[in-house]
Amino acid sequence: MNIIQGKLNFLSLFKRNLIYRFKSKINIDHHSDVNDESLESLCSYYNSDKATYHYYNNANEKEKSHGYTKFYEKHLNSIKNNKINILEIGSYKGSSASAFAKYFSNAQIFCLDINLRNFKYSSKRIHTFGLDVSNQNMTNKFLKKIDFFNKIKSFDVIIDDGSHALKDILIALNFFYRYVRKEGFYIIEDYKFPNYFDHLNDVNDIKIDEMINKININELFVSKIIENNNINLLLNKKNNIFSYKGDTSVSDIVFFQKNVN
């Protein structure tokens, strides 16, 4: 990236963050009637594409969606009432973050998105940061801003629902996987998008489905982006991997569970 591109990206982010700061948002803490419901009903209420159906582009009719909520509930229901920290990469309008805030009643949710102009919800437990996750300077500043190493120390759940471009998926995994707590989850939604859509297969590197296969047979793999120490963390025999097909032909989700006894 040259200096001019860097300045343009910074100015674009600054503008988006400024718009977000002053825009009117819906405070979900006032939604006392939607507490303690299933994650499916909450994602449907806030119109998240993690639900079975949701409205696309303000259409009047619901369309088939990813249907990931059943997998989230399967793996995360046991920590539903715990004090946990969730990191969401790619939050768009904040629909899933809002559903998570209601489902995980004691969670702090950190949302990273390159374009906060779309974010429409607010809560005292949802913390938004407008940044480019592929920029390590920005992610380091984010960790410093939330006093991660002194106060938080690890995330219980990290969800990558960002650009779905292979390069961004691998960069995020390489940077954030180390910060998942023991027995916590690193989740990648739509991890096979680079297999389905050529424009998202933007780097000559290992794809996530190939990585899953390698890890399942405990076979060393090579990556230009994933560092060797993180490859070793991913290959730890105490880890679990759960991959699922969602409700559409292009819906795939994987849960990497770290260092299980």
C-alpha cells in the first residue's frame, strides 16, 4: 500500500466512524421483552442472517438464510449465563451482536467492522470499533485501547464474519487465534466462500477446508500467512474441530475449539 492509498483509507475510515458516532441508533437495552429467548428467535428478531430466514435489502418477504443458530446453541449454550468476552469480526448492522447480547446475558461483545455507518444498534455491553482487521497496526491499537493484556486477557469466543476473502480470513486467524482462551472457540462463518466465489479466492494460500482436513489427520500444512507458531497451535491434538453445512448451498461454518482437556 502506498502513502496516498494509506491516507485515503484512513480518511475513509475516519469519515465512516464520524457518521456512526452521530447517527441515531436503537438501544437494545430497552428491549426488555426479548430477553432469554432462543438464539434463533433473537437472530430472527434482529434480522441476522445467522437465522433460518431473514429479510434481504429491506424486502417485504423473508428469504432462506444460513441457519447457523442451531450450531451456535449446540456449542455455546453451556456458557450462556457466564461472564464472557465475545469478539465479532464483521458486524454490519449489529444484528447478530444484538442477538448475542440478549442471548448471552453477561457477555461483553466487541465488534470490529471497516464500515460502522451501517451499524444501527447500541447497548452498554456492545463495544464497536471501526477498523480494518487486515491492518495489524489497527488491531494492535484496538487491543491496547480495550486494555486487553491487563484486563481481558483472552476471548471466550471469536467469530469471523468479515469480508470472507481468503486473505482476510487467514490474516484474522493468524492474528487473533492465539487470544482465544483454553476451551474457547474460534468460529469462521462462510469459510468456503473462497471456494464458491472466484473474487474471494484472492491469495494463493491454503483454504480453510483444506486446513481442516490437514488438522483432522494431524498433518503439517504450509501457509504464507499463518505463522508457524500458530500452525502448531492449530495442530494441537487437544483441539476440536466441528464443521457444518448450513441451510443454503453456500452456507458453511466451522468451530475451532482450543486446547480441550
